[in-house]
Amino acid sequence: MATKPITRNTVIPGFGPTLGYTVFYLSLIVLLPLSALVVKTASLTWPEFIATVAAPRVVASYKVTFGAALAAAGVNALFGLLVAWVLVRYSLPGKRLIDALVDLPFALPTAVAGITLSSVYAANGWLGSILEPRGIKVAFTPLGIFVAMTFIGLPFVVRTVQPVLEELEEEIEEAAACLGANRWQTFRRVLLPELLPALLTGFALAFARGVGEYGSIIFIAGNMPMVSEITPLLIITKLEQYDYAGATAIATVMLLFSFLMLLTVNLLQKWSRRHAAR
Amino acid sequence: MSIEIVSVNKQFGSFTALNDVNLTVPSGELTALLGPSGSGKTTLLRIIAGLETPDAGSIRFDGEETTDRHVRERQVGFVFQHYALFRHMTVEENVAFGLTVKPRKERPSKKEVRERVHELLRLVQLEGLADRFPSQLSGGQRQRVALARALAVEPKVLLLDEPFGALDAKVRVELRRWLRRLHDEIHVTSVFVTHDQEEALEVADRIVVMNKGRIEQVGTPAEVYDQPANPFVFDFLGSVNLFHCRSEQGQARAAAPELSMGYVRSHDIEVERRQSDGAVEAEVRHIQAVGPAVRVELLVRGTGKTVEAELSRDGAERLALGLGETVYARPRKMQTFVADYQI
């Protein structure tokens, strides 16, 4: 049996150059650095590798980083959906301003965000001075890490959910109402399933950003070993001590974790989208 | 269940969608709201459903005031032009939706739901497709799923908004005949909106002709077609030729003096070779065979007006018309209205 050639006669030109460029670009920008990471890690022996990545201080940092990133992405999924809903469904004065505001965490240099957040949440800051007397310490605790990650992750959810929400026909909600569904049933059974793939994408992006975030977190985290130290900070610390192999070893583990998380989200997404493709 | 619409008004900004509309839809009938776009027919349907609230006036179901009742509680089945199916649900889940959102006390058991759904799918002839998703169905199938979904909750009233509007011509004709048969089986009071006069004439028990937010005429298909109340209805329900005429006790004569306007359908124009009483002399300008009929465009001598006649194939062959030939056109049947309406 003859195999079909990849390039069939098509009206879209430039299959060769575009595919070639895509492969080259991805190799150069993504694959090459990542393989360098693995190669560098491989200079460690297996026991050395385990000792580095499973050190108590490192394990604690995984927990803080991934835990806070998951929580932040979860909160963003909820409130990002809400923001997107308001932006799409209601016409209110200053809507365009709110819309622009959503993108600010994207644009702000992370260090600026970090310094601002820590000054607001510090004991003498605007919010910190209200919260701390009530026993809620945000700055220099894991809670602060969570706050920073929430801040930088919000646009991801809003910007992925918004277009999908805009495309949803109002008719399906009317149809649900005619069939006797109340608002909650309509949301839960008609709207949410339609939004879920986009919501999961937003969640995954926000999570990935949170895990990789450095600049805005280190100012507010307090960076206490075993308590509020994030993994990227540990990597920097190792680098500063010229322990390149150790740094890349931790990075490799992070990469693996992140990859697994994203894979899971992707599978969930595929499942929630099972109706569309067929 | 009968529906009464009493002096309903609806305004969208400066646009008057409905202007003092009064209508009674008798129980068990299939009524068509027919009109051009912007005539308010869809707005009226949505007000009956409760998807829109009237600015003034009231809606009564079986004499009971329903105007302020929420769409959820009206027990209406609504079928949308673009189906509005739930994409993430299978056909079965779509049809079952109305049953599964009922309050726990009234909700039928899973088994009962299944049985009811399959019974409905049998009714709409989609039995084998219960596990498909809407994206795997054709337009006609989707609309039948939408209909089954609407019928699942046993609505007192079935409302259809241009239900065949998004389908291609052949499927449209099939589906509307099928809808007619279905209605004869289940007899639920139904109102459907259409801009297609053929559809309304073929399917409905009664036709409500609407224009610019008002009702122009209500009647059976035969009534509105044969005895249109005014020039608009005449024009909207079929082809029109205008003759200036003098009306003499029903004896219409095509002539020059402008006393009133004579309205004649294309198929009511006789084309002859010989001059006869009431006929006008005309020149054949264009001949076009359209399916079973032949359309002939005639230029009336002396007036510069064109008249369109529709002949049967046989009739056209017998006449053996040629372009530029002189013939005589005689209206077989004419309706006169005072000349205040311009087409």
C-alpha cells in the first residue's frame, strides 16, 4: 500500500518552509535549552541527584510552590470566570477601563508587582495594617506567595474564558429556561460544561505561570527555609553557590512536575470537549 | 389550551415592534404568524413564551392571566430557528433535560425518563441516534431533536420560531409536512413564525398575517389567499399584477381609467391569441420555464407596464409563444382595492 504524501495538492502555499521553520524555531527556542538542562543534570550520579532533589528543604519548597500555585489558579478560575462574565454580559460605565485593567498583571514588571504587593500587605501597609491586628499575616508567609501568584495569574483565566463566553448563544439559556431550569441549573448544566475547556486552559496557564514565577514572589514571601521558600529561589541560591548541576537537577524535577500537571489538565480538557471534535 | 393576546404593545427604543395586537389562538390548532422581517411576529411569539415582556397589554392562557409569569412556569415548548441544542449533551441527554431539571418531588425516575425519551425519539423518527452529539446530526435531524426536547415536558403550548428557516429547500418541505402530521397526532396548541407564505399556507390551520407590528388579517389559508383583506395581504401571499380597472358589480374589466386597482395573481391571467372581452393587448417580452410552470412577461401596449403571467407547460406549448409577438391578456379573477397602496 502506498503511503499518502504529507503534501497533497493544496491551495495553501508554503507547507515546506513553514513546517521547516516551525521545527527549527521550536528546537532552537524550546528543545535546545531543555536538553541542555537534562544534560547538565546528568553530570550528577544517581545518588547525588536524589540527595539534591529530595533534600528536606527542597521538598518543602516544592510543596509551597505547587500548593500555592494550585490554590492561586483555583481561585483565579473562580473569580476570573466571574470577571469575564461581568465583562461579557453587562454593559456598565467604564467597562473598557476594567477590561484594560485585567491585563495589567501581564504588563507590570514582576519586581514592581512584588514590591507593591509586599508594601501593601506589610504590617504597616494599607491592607496589612487592617489584616494583621486580626491575626491574618499575609506578607512574608506562604499566604503572601499565594496572593502574588493570584495577582499574576488572573489575566490568563479572564482572557481565555472571555471569547468563549462571548460566543455562547443566549438562545441556549432561553431554551433551558423554557424547559423549566432555574438559573443555577442553567449555569451548572448548560453554561459551565460549555465553558469548562476554556476554564481549564486558563487554569493551566495560571498554574504554570504561578509555578514559574519568581520576581513578584520573592519580595512578599519572606523566603524562610522550610516555610516560605519557593523552588525557583532555591535554584537561584544553588546558582549563586556555583552548584550548577544541583540547580539544574531541581529544575528538571520542577519541569517534570509541571509537565505532568499540564498533561493532566490537557486530558481533562480533552474529556470535557469530547462532544466538539467528533 | 387557548391563548389570548389582549392589546399588547412592545417598543424597542424608537421602534414599535407591536402596536396594539389582539389575537386569540384557539386550543389545539396550528397557527402561523406570517409576515416580512420586522413585522413583529417573532416578538409576539417571544412575548407569548415569556422570553420578552410586553410594555402594555396581557397574555392569557385558557383565560388565566399569564403576563407576569416567568418563562419557567409557563409550560411552553419553544423551538428556535438555530436549534439551540446543548452541544455537550447527547441527543438523549438533550431530550431528557427538561425532565431532569424538575424539582426532586416531581422528577420521574431514571427509568421513566429513559422510556419517555425513547418514546419521543420514536415520535420524531430519530430512535437510533440517541447517543450522538448534535454536531453529528444534519440540520433537519437537529431540529427534530429540538422539537422532541420541547415536547418532553408536555408543554401546554408549542411555539416555533422559524423552525425550518435554517434548512435547505427540500428538507424544509419534508419537515413541514412531517410537522403537520405530527400536529394531527398530538394536537398541542401550536404557534409558529414564518416569513414563507408557502409554508404557512401548507402547514397552518389558521394564518395570522402581520405587518409593521399590526395584524392585517386572520383566517384559514384559503381565506387569506382567496379573500385577502387588503393589498398588503394580497401582495404578501403570492405574485401580483396590477391593473387599473373599473369595477362593475364583480365584473372586473381591465381598462385605463383609474378608479381602483385590480389585483391579479400571475396564474389567474389568461394569455390568448385572439382579442376578447376584458383583455388587453400586450407584447411578449420574456419567456422562462420554471419547473412545472412557464412564466411569461408581457408588456401592456400603450401603458408601458409589465404583467407577469404564469402558464402551465401544456398551455404554453399550445400557444407556442415567441418573443415580440402580440397576445391578449385577460384576468380570469381579479380583486379590487381602492388605489391607496403602492407595490
